[in-house]
Amino acid sequence: MFITSYIPLFGLLIIRQIKQNIEYLNFGGLTKENIITAFEKFGLSYFFIIISIFGYIGLRFLLFNLDLKKANGDLVQVVDVENKNSESISYISTYIVPFIFQDTNNYFDISSIFIVLMIIFFIYTKSNMIVINPILSITHTLYQIEFSKKGKNRKALLITKDEDLECGQEIKMNLITKNIYY
């Protein structure tokens, strides 16, 4: 989920690298020099394309498996609900926009992008920010809910395809990880 949250950033950095190296964007044959030049000028783009494809396929696989298990979920009653999709907008402006202006030809800037991404990754995975994902928000809705199960009230984040979730509604949900349900 972390990788797919950065697909918009990766796309923008790919476009920026292509713009910066447009004069090298032609096919000059499969010689050793041309392959080395392609990786020097567009290696970051190749990496981001591969990682984005890997992340997107992983997310689709995860959602497919969660959909299969949906019928086996625990039946709970929603006590309180708050839509959290707006978190994706602040995520984009905080974590993605600052990277757009990085120079993709400078190894120092590329290294700094990776260092910051690694720091964000560790913060992102240790907190519940893992579900704040602009790509996931296209097809799913994120809610902060309080629910009742067997007379006990709990709070959790819920990822769902349902756009309207109301208090008092009974739903089936499965635990993904600590306090995150589908």
C-alpha cells in the first residue's frame, strides 16, 4: 500500500526526468553505450515504473483477496462514523508536492528522495497512515469508525467500497492489521 500511495509522485518524477533528458529520448540501437546512457538518463524512471507496476499489482491482489473474505467477516454495528478520505488530499500536498521540484539528473537529489522516502516509509508503516492512499481513495472510502461487537465498543479504520456508511448500520468486516479493517 505504501508503494501505491506514491504512484502520483513517481509519475510526476518520470515526466520530469523525461523533460530534462528529452534530447536523449530516441532509439539509437542496442549498443553498450546506448544502454548505459539510457540507464544514466532514465534509470530512475525505469525503477519507478517497475516499482509502480509491482505495487499496483500487489494492491489489486490484496483487494481481491479481501473481497473474497468479505462474506466471512465479523458482523458489527457501527456506533459512530467519520469519513477520512480528505486525509489523502493533505497527504498529497505534504508528501508528494515537495518532491516534484527535485532534479532527477543530480545523484545527490535522487539520494535525498530515497532517504526521505525511507524515513516516511518507516513512519508510515508504524502508524495507521498505511491506509491513507490517494490511489486507494479512487475506488474505496476510508472511515474512522466506532463499532460494537458482542457488547464492546472499539475504534478502528475501515476501508470499504461503500460510499455511505451510517450510524446504526450493521456491516461485516475483516481485520487486515491492528485496528485496520476491510
